[in-house]
Amino acid sequence: MARKLIEIAQILRSKNAGPLFITFDIMFDNHEDLKTVLDSHALDETIIAQLYNVDGQDVSIIPYEIVNAIKITIPRTNVSGDIEDDDIYGCQKHLKIANILIL
């Protein structure tokens, strides 16, 4: 049964990683949920790059299995605080990945 990432993750948040990058923290209650997401390959560089209109080579996905978490970092399309920036703190950027279906 497919579930959205937001339904599996205990914590799903985004924030600035300096003025040039956004980081996503995805944390799970247990290793089984983390493994389900990792094994689904629904969070890969190509998918994240397409969602956020960035180059796939600039997407970093790091699983931290010891703490049941995944960290994703992408470049910002606009520098934080730029006149065209729509989220100065980067705290609303996670909404696009929240609805990714995990099979």
C-alpha cells in the first residue's frame, strides 16, 4: 500500500543551510520505516532535482541509519533574502517532498 512520506516520517522539516542551501531533515520512529523509504528509492537525486528545479548533481542525500534519519541538501534557487526569495528561512520548502508516494 502506498503512503505519503509525511505519513511515515515522524519529523519532516526544511530549513536554511546557510544563505545558499536548503536542508531537509526526515526522521522516523523506527528503522523499519526508514528502511521502507530507502528501499522504495522514491527519494533519489533525480526526483528531488525535478521537484525543486535544481541539477541532480547538486542534490545530496545522506541516510543516517543509526538515528533513523535522512538528510537532503539542495542549492537554493534564490539566495536567502533575495527580492525573489519566497521563503527566507527555508522552513516551508519540505512541502513538495511531503507528498512523495512511498511504495
